[in-house]
Amino acid sequence: MTQAILKGVSKKVLLSFQSGAISERMLVKQYERNVKEANEFSLFGYTMRDLTLAEKDTHNPLLKLRIKQAIEEYQQKRTRSNDQNKLSLEKLQTFKASALGIGLRKVLSRMRRYCKSSCNKEAQLALLLLELEFANLSAKHNQYSNDQRTKIYERKDILLHRAQQLLKECGWRYGLNDAKGKNASYIVYVYLPNNVQVSWHSKDYYLYKYFPLLDVEWDGQVCMTMEKILAFIQERYLTK
């Protein structure tokens, strides 16, 4: 009998085996059931609270270990996310004051006028992505209550849904996958026509109905989505 099997069953089962109440064959079967349960347990969509409760409730030591590892990973992701949010908020203040030399709100205003006069769908999409990232960064600000942040994130998800139709019409490369690196359900990737990657995390489980799966990797550029969109807008539209 291996240590892996002995450590892979509950204390109650182990004591029953040691006392002779159950056979070695029954012990191995219980271990195999525990392995199957741990391997098939889906972590998708679980919050920290969900994981903590699941760890307390299970008597399967293999599943308990898997959930514990998931909690540790969750905490690490939250720490990274908090650090990135702090940087994002610092950048947002800079964008508001001096994006493209005129400030973010004036950039938005000029793009809206351009879109209205030109009926350019790609310009409309670029504007929508800019508004999407503005909402994304604004939601991280601690000046808002939880209810206000929830509404901003709801607007973000609405803009993501609107973007999907324009992305399809414009023929840009886009999609989602669940290799997200943060405590979210998905990461949505969009490639601008100059092949620059921008991305957003989302907890909206229904995005998979609208966005195709896209097998790509993050480019590793932290908190750069706004800069990329602004650079694209400046190059394509506001220099005209």
C-alpha cells in the first residue's frame, strides 16, 4: 500500500482500513473515486468565498489540496491585480489631463464628431474601444461605492457586447479565452488593424455566446490598453 493512497482518502476511511473494517480493495476504490472527483472538479466561476466553503465541506483530501492550491493562486492573482489597478488609476489621471495633448474627454469629443461626420465604422469601433477602456479604468477607482462600480462594470460589459458586432462587421481579429491571469471568467482579445493587441478581463459568463474562442497569448504589456488605442486613433483619425 503506497503513501499516496493512504494520504488520498479521508481519516474516517483510513481508520476503518487500519481497524480491519474495510478491505484493501475497498480502500483503493475509495482512493480512485477521490482522484476522479478531484480531477473533475471545475473551478470555473468560483469566488474566494466559494472556494473557502468548498474546501471546508469536502472530506476528500485530494480535492481539498486542489482547492487550497486554487485559493493560493486566487490570492496571488488578487495581489497582482491590485498592483495593476493602482498603476491604471495613476495613468487614468494622466490621460484625463493630457491624452494626445488635449485630454481624454476632448479626444472622446473629437472622435464622436469625426464618427458623426464620416460614418466610418472602424472609427466608430475605435471610439467604442476607447470608451470601453475608459469605463474599465474608471471602475477601479475607490472613490466609487460598490454599487457605482457595479454599474460601471455593467456598462463595460454592454460595450463589450456592442463591440462584438462592429468587430465582426469590420473584420478585425478578436475572440476570448480563459487563460486570464486574473480572477475573472475570460479575457477578451482584440487586434487593431496595425496588429497591436488590446485586451479586457470580464466576469460575464455569457460572452462565449458572442465571442469566438481565440487561442492567443497575452503580449505581456501591463496597463497599456489605453495607450495603444490612443496611438491608433491619433495615427488614423485625429491627424486628419
